[in-house]
Amino acid sequence: MEFVYLSAEGLEKLKKELHELKYVTRPKVTEKVSTARDHGDLKENAEYHAAREELSMVETKVQILQDRVARARIIDESEISLEEISILNVVKMKDTKTSKELTYTLVSDEEANFKEGKISVASPVGKGLIGKKVGDVAEIKVPAGILKYEILSIGLPE
């Protein structure tokens, strides 16, 4: 079994989403199926078939989330190094080409959210940063070419 490494916040978010699906969304969709079934002939009942399909999608999502929660391992922030970049580090870096400063938090695939500045350790940028130290220049191959970032600081999320 492959573990899913998450922050405590990430695991809580996953559990909340699972709870919402199981105890709010699924009962509503089950009620839709029941109501549509009461409309008669199931062979030609498009509403019934659509509701069954929606219920199937909800059940699949519930199973996926239950699996992730079961495989989840919380990362202990006290064990995260500030010497070299690893998962859950906040990395401040400078693009050597444009001198633009960027700050990202490295997280698991499940927690990645570019708008929030959270990038996956499995992404090209994440992979290129892992193991680097302050002062190092990370050369990262991406589809658009090679990016070069100077590591300015390594920290922990607040």
C-alpha cells in the first residue's frame, strides 16, 4: 500500500469532503433516484437514469476519498528539515532570468493548489527543488525550456 503524505490541515480537508459526500450529497442524490423511480417506467425514464449515474459518480468519489484517508500519513512538522528542501517546506526563490521572487509550499499531489502557492513535490518544479539548499540554483526542465531558480530561504508553513 502506497501512503499519501499530508499535512494535518490537508487530512482534515479530505475528511470534511468525505463527510459532506457521505452525509449530505449521497442522501440528496439517493432521494432523487427514489423520486425518479416513482415516475413509472424505468426503461424510458431519463430522470431516473441520470440520477442513477449521478449516484454512481458520488459512490466512486466516496470510495476514492475513503481510500486516501485510509492511506494518509500526517507529516510531523517538527521532523521537517530547514537545511534542504522537502515536502511541506515553504521555499522562497528568485528566477535568475527575471529576478522575480516567488514563494511556494511543497505539498503532496492531493494538496496541490497553484492559486494558493502550493505545488506538488511530484511536479517538475517540485522535483527540481527537492534536496536543494539555500544558495543553490535549481535548474528545472519544463516543457517551455529550463527554469533557473536561486534558493533564497527554506521555511515551514505558518
